[in-house]
Amino acid sequence: MAAPAKAKTPQVSDTPAIQITNMNKWFGQFHVLRDINLTVYKGERIVICGPSGSGKSTLIRCINRLEEHQKGDIYVDGIALTSDLKKIDEVRREVGMVFQHFNLFPHLTVLENLTLAPIWVRKMPKKDAEAAAMKYLERVKIPEQALKYPGQLSGGQQQRVAIARSLCMNPKIMLFDEPTSALDPEMIKEVLEVMVDLAESGMTMLCVTHEMGFARQVANRVIFMDMGQIVEQNAPEEFFSNPKSERTKLFLSQILH
Amino acid sequence: MANSSNTLAYVRNEEAPLLPPPPSMAGVQGWILANLFPSVGQGIVSIVAGAILLWVGWGILDWAIFSAVWTGENREACVGEGAGACWPFAQSRFAQWIYGFYPIDQRWRVNICFILGAAALVPMLMPSMPYKKWNAIFLLLVYPLITLILLTGGNFSISAAGFLNAFVILALFAVFLPLMAFGIEEGIHYNRIGLGLAGLGVLAWFASFAIGSSDWYTSWGNFAPGAVAAAIFIGAGGALGIAQLRGSGAGAAVLRSWLIGAGILLGLMLILKIDFGLQTVETSQWGGLLVTLVVAVTGIVASLPLGILLALGRRSKMPIVKTFSVMFIELWRGVPLITVLFMASVMLPLFLPEGVNFDKLLRALIGVALFSSAYMAEVIRGGLQAIPRGQYEAAQALGLPYWRVMSLIVLPQALKIVIPGIVNSFISLFKDTSLVSIIGLFDLLKIAQTTSNDAKWASPQTAPTAYFTAALIFWIFCFGMSRYSIFMERQLETGHRR
């Protein structure tokens, strides 16, 4: 059910990067994800939207096992996610994640934030890790901040550092959990520019976001979630111009003015 | 410009000037006015408090310096009317307050320990000094060994039984090496035979207790059969464990750490056995500041890592680890330190097999270290709770395993937050060392008290002088720790540094 790729953006391959089948998750008694089925192909860029509490963040957090699912299967890059810690670490090495509140390490400089995982997880020599980190800092356009601490940067700069930090691990898949929700309007743009650039380079991306302009520009598929279920998914033009379900129509009427 | 807010449309044409602050915010006069006399009521409080401070301060200065007796040979000098501190007494007994009953001709050994410790500690505490790693290795591994040999005289009688003990402990570790290298499930699968053998060995060991030969072994070549069986079985299990490690990177890394550990342990035992020709000084002869420092430093150095482990254990998701940590912490926190010391000195020997008797000071050291580590654990847990979940998640999402998440991300931040609490524990531990006097160890306070009963110096000012000096020494150490902690807090502040 791969959606047709857009002309301008890189081609989507037909090998799956993530396969989720009949996945269910509970928080105590609360059934937070219900019967999720989702296949993400390599190079695909998916935007997930929905009202708060609909389970969209929980869904992408299950993909790198920050949350544990109780029923069903998740395969990431061919690796089954179970309670096996080694498999989990393998998946996490291949999946980058960007958080709403950046979660940079405040006691380390920007450069140390970026080189930490390559040095300790990939066992990269410090010099190589630093060279790679500078390359990614240039890509997110803040190489001059390398020696500062996160607390000295603006929100937009911090989020770009967070993106660069994930990229330093050379991930195959990137997860974005509302990356612009905590930012001032002036800073949203600089972060979105970086994300568009990343999408155009062919990265497989799953973004939980309400930036519908971003969805229109780069997504090949938009997924709408409500009450822990995938309610509707479609290519962005169809999704925005011709939503099928009543719940989607209501949601879109409230966020698109 | 003043009317600007009253009109609807307004455009600023010229920049508002940057002015100096009003005089009430600047200069000595401004400070006094703003902080001491901001209102009539606070002005009165300032005057009264200042007067009390002056009165008490003058009293102490008068007693300790202006009215004090500075020269004299015996009590005659200090019994005069209105005499202050009896400093000649302090001078004559000062060496004893520092060294206790340590033989006078051997005091150079204590001095070397003091000087070496200070020389290694000062560069360690200065952030700008290089070679921190080697400095730390010296302080934590080499220095304790040097101190132990110098202070006791070395030449410990480590029997064959001791070496057999070490062998069994190392072999037991080796049995579990595959679990560390390959994860618990795979590790158990690889070394199931070794684990089985080691289990038999432990059973044989317990059996030898049950049969009645509670001592493992008596002398060379005369080992209890249970001990021999345990050593053989556990040794075989360990050998199998090591054999499983071949041909894998993770295995080689684990094996290397084990070899380093084994080398250090056996090296330590051999070095401690060497006769350096030093006169043996029993710990019962130690005393004064020496004992205070030995107990305090051991407690401080041991309580921090133990406290960290216990705090992590208490927050662990593994029920057994968590239960053990909670029980340990609550047990030690629920008991007064005096009780712990009494238990260590009076009751512990009742539980130990006959003939096994270890040093009173050592028992106090262990008691103090475990006691303070329980407190430390709770302080550190407070810091761990202050770290937002996002920090754990970001570190995990990068693929860092548990111990790396903790050691690289969580603990550096958590420990920084609780520096005031940690130093508070250190200071309180330092002062609590004076409780070891209750089990007959002569720490600084106890020896100051004892020496002030000397008939040669009996005067109304003898005891106050002794206590004052002891208090001053305690205060210097504690105040130093406090100032250093404030310095470190500033050093580690990254959020607002521009």
C-alpha cells in the first residue's frame, strides 16, 4: 500500500524499513494503541497527526522501544523487537530520534553531545567522530556553536543540534516526536528547513507533527490517528483536499484555517 | 516621551539612554543602606545582631589570645586568676593529639602518609591540573596500599588458605564471565556445565560447614575436604567459563578486565606478604588525628561508590536488586551509628568462627563505611530523581547501554545537583568519627579529652583548651570541604556560562 512518490523527492524503494502488524499496547488498564498495522518503506516520509492523547507519540516511541508493546509484532530493518536487550540496542543504533523538548545533555558541549554516541556506541576514534560531528553541524548551519553548552543556545538551535546528534549515528530511519511544538514561530522555520533538507536526501522519516505545510511539501503519506487507532491514511493531496472519515474532516477543519 | 503610552499610535524616534544605577545600589554606603538599614525595624535587628556578634567574638578572642597563657612548664602557669587558654599544655600534648600512641621513633611513617596524601589530593582537586586519570589511580589504588604498609608495617601473614580463598573468589567470577560478555541468557547457555560445577562446589563448601569442620583449612597441606572439593569444582567451572570467551571481541574485553582484576588482587596479596623490615605497629597504638582521618577518609571513599550502586539498585526495575537495596538502606539507616559500632566490636565476634578475629579498627571502618553508604544512597537517589526522563530517553535512543547511560549522562548531572547533600554527608561523617571512641579507639576528640586529665596540667583551662583545639581542627577540615564544594558547584555550572 505504498503511496505514490512525488516527482521532486527521492524514490521510495519497495523494501520495508519498518513493519508493524496487529500491534497493541496498554498503559495499565488503558488501551492506548489498538490493532496498529503499518508498513514503512525505505525512503518513505510519513507524517502522523491527530489530536493529543491519540497515541501518535506512543506509536513512534514503540519503534525504538522507548515504550514496550504487549501484543503484535514490530520489525525494524528486519530485526524483531522483543525484550532481548541486544536486539533493542541494535535497533536503537539504526533509528535516530528527535524529541519535542530536544533533550540535549546540558552538562556536555554541543560537540560532545554529538560525538558521545559515535565514540561509545560505534567505537569511533575521537578525531573521526569530531570531524563527522562538524560536518553535521555545518549541515544544520550552526558549526560556530560547537563549543558552547546547550543552555546557551536558542530553542531552534538546540533542536537543530538534536537533529545533528541523531544524524551522527548514521541512522537508517529518523523519528521526529513533535519537533517544533516547543518552539517560537520564528524558530520553527529554521528547524523545518533542516527537516526538508533531510527528507530530500532520501532519509526514511516518521514525523509526528502538526506542521501541515511540511506534510504537503515532503510527505508521501499522511496518517491520521485518533483514540489509539489509525483512522485514515493517504497521500497528502488526497488527505487534505478529500478526507474520507468524519473524524478526519473535523480535525482538519480545526487546524487548517 | 512620557506621554507615549497615552496615545494610540507611537513610534520611538530616539534610543532611550543607558543610565548608571541609582546611588542606593552602588558603593559601600549604598550596600549598607540597602542591606542593613532598609527600614527602622531591620535597622534595629542589624544593630542588636551586630552587638551580639561583637560580644561573642570578643569573648573568644580574649580567651584564646589576649588573656591566654603562652609559656609555662606545668599547671602553675595556667591556674592564675582570669587566665585564658592554656597553650603550653596544648603544645606539650599536640604531637599525641596527632599521632596517638604511635611509637615516637616511627612517627615519620605517619608523616609520609600525611604528606603523600596531601601531595596527591591537592592536584586531584584542582581542575586545571593534568594527568587526572593517573592521579586518581594513584590515590585510589597505590596510596591506600602504601598507607596500609607504612602504618601497620606490612609483612601480613597471608596463609595458603588466604590464597585458596582468592583463587576460589576469582574462579567464581570467571564462571560468570560469559554472562557478562554475551548477556545473561546466552551466557548461561554457553557455560551451563561450568555453572553446574560451580554450584556443586558451593554445595560442597556449605556441606563442609554442616558436617562440622567449620574452618576451611588449618594450615599448609591440611585443608578440609569440603574446601578442596569447592576449590576444584569452582576452579573447573571458572576454567570452562574462560574457555567460552575465546574468539569474540566482547569476550576478550571481559577477559581482559578479569585478568587485570586477578592481577591486582594477587599482586596486592603478594605485596602485603613482603617483609619491608618495618616495625609492626598494632592499630591499638594508633590514635588522634591519624585515627580520625583513617576512619573518615575510608568512610568517604567507600561510601560514594557504594551509595551510587545502592541508589541505582533502589531505582532498578529488577525486583531482587531493588529489594536488596531497599532492605540494606533501611536497615543501616534505621540503626544509630553507636549501635553499629557496638555490634561491630562486641557482637560480630560471636558470629564468626572461633579463631577468626579481625582488627577492631577494621571492624569500625567497615561499620562506618556501610552506615554512611546507606545515607549517601538516599542523597544520590534525590539527585537521580531530579533528572528528567527525557535525558534517559535521549541517551537510550542513541543506543547507549544502561551503564553508559548512567555513567555518561545521568550520574554526572545527578551528582552535580546533590553536591551540597554529598558534602553534607561527608562533613557529618567526618564529625561522627568521634563516636569510635565508644569502642575504645582513641580518635582526636577522645585523646584530647584523655590528655586533659593529666595531673601535671590540671587547671580550670586545660579541658577547654583541649576541646577548643580539637574543635578547631575539626572545623578546619569541615570548612575546607564546604568551601571546596561551593567551588566545584561553580566549576560545573554550564547553564549560564557565557
